[in-house]
Amino acid sequence: MREIVAASTAPGGHWVGDGFPVRSLFSHMNGNNESTPFLLLDYAGPAEFAPTGQPRGVGVHPHKGFETVTIVYQGEVEHGDSTGRGGVIREGDVQWMTAANGILHKEFHSQDFTRKGGTLEMVQLWVNLPAADKSAEPGYQGIEDAQIPAVDLPDGAGRLRVIAGSYAGVAGPARTFTPIEVWDVRLGAGKTVTFDPEDGHTVIVVLLDGTVTLNGERALTGAAQARLSREGGSFTVAAGTDAKLLILAGAPIDEPVAAYGPFVMNTEGEIRQAINDFNAGRFGRL
Ligand code: MN
């Protein structure tokens, strides 16, 4: 059985722009790369927003060297980027944005959500790229709810949506540069499920809501995360209440990480270059 290597409950929150009150459940900015290929996971909300006329969010900003994955649970987020792509990410939708060689984008509440107000709940996950792919062309996958297959878990334990990778032979729609699983899991109170990700892969259990016990030994109350050993086979999740989780698994990228804000490269020299390129307007226009 995989061991629980590290676990933590959500720290205090901070705002990203004026639209996203987030808690960082794990982050490469803490100075380690143990979560590789995953860098960071911000959980926004659930938070109530009153109706208003001016969309809240984050204005034009760059990213380089990795991918951002936005999973919307409640509310609507509108995106536009320097490749000319954009759109509204609605409940159940996922946006998989490849910053790679450099992109500018903006992230705001949608016009409709802004006008009506309501509950916003979303996750933004940062996925690293191998050195060889950090100079790839920027890309964008707008994945709609209906494209994401849902699998019933054994014994009526709940439901698993395959966003990336595969589960029980069912493949998810996201195209990834390295082998990655992203599973959106809902468990019913009192149910237990065994998961068996590939040996050698980093595994992170992200509990967004509810109470679960991992491997019959470690209780977690959302929001929280636990990182498991890369070897050891399976692990179990027993739900004490109805629970909402993201299970992340992926092949580690064993390369150095040099990071500064929205840039994640391999060396400090590449970070300086990225800052210079951004300041010189080489990230395109938006
Ligand atoms: Mn961004």
C-alpha cells in the first residue's frame, strides 16, 4: 500500500486579483518539487459574490514554462489570451491552457455571473512541463462538461469524472505532455474506494469538501491535501461524509525548478530571460 508522505489542511486564504479568494493547498513556491509534475493547486471559494456591473478578476498577466488547468465547480469564469483564444468556463467545464513558450491572458468572472452574482468555486492547478516542452507553442483546450466521461465507482461508492489520463479503461479528453491523471471524484458517506495509480507516479489526494480517512489511518477534513509515496500500489479512501476530491497522479519530472511568480523554468538565467522577454513585449499582445 502507498504510504502517506505528507498531509496538510488548507492554509489561510489570499486574493488573486479581486475575483478569486484562494487557498493554496500545495505550492512549488514553498521551495520543494516533491509534488512534481504538479506545481501548485489553488482552491477558490466557495465564495458568494453580490451582483455588480464590473467583472472581478485578474487583468492581463503572463505565464511561461508550464500549464494552468482551471476546473470550475460553481459560477463562471471568462478567459482571453494572446493566441486569440478565449471563452467562458462554466460549471463542470475545464480549461487546460498551455503557456509553454509564453502567453498573456486575463481571467475574470463572466459577464453573466457578474450581473447575477452567486457562488464561485473553482480550482486552478499548475502542471509543469519538461525542459524540452517549455518552448512549445502556447495552446488552449476548452473542455466542456459533456466531453468529460463519468464512471460509476464500484459498490455505488460514487462517481469519477476522468479529466485527464484514464480510469478503469475510460480515457479523459485532456491532451497532456507527460503522463498525468486528473480525476474529479465524488464519494458517498460511508463508502470506501481503492485506487491503484501507476507505480512511480506522484499521487496527491486533494480533499475539497467533506471528511475522509486514507488507508484506514489518516483522517482529513476539507479543504486538505495528502501526498502519497510513489511506490506501493494502491490506497484507500473511506468517506465519513459525502466527499468531493481531486485525485492527481503523474510521472515526476526530475529536473530543476526555477520559479518566479508566473514563470516556471529550469534555471535562474531562464527566469531573467523570461522577465526580459515579457518586459520587451515578446509574449504577444492582448
Ligand atoms: Mn493566469
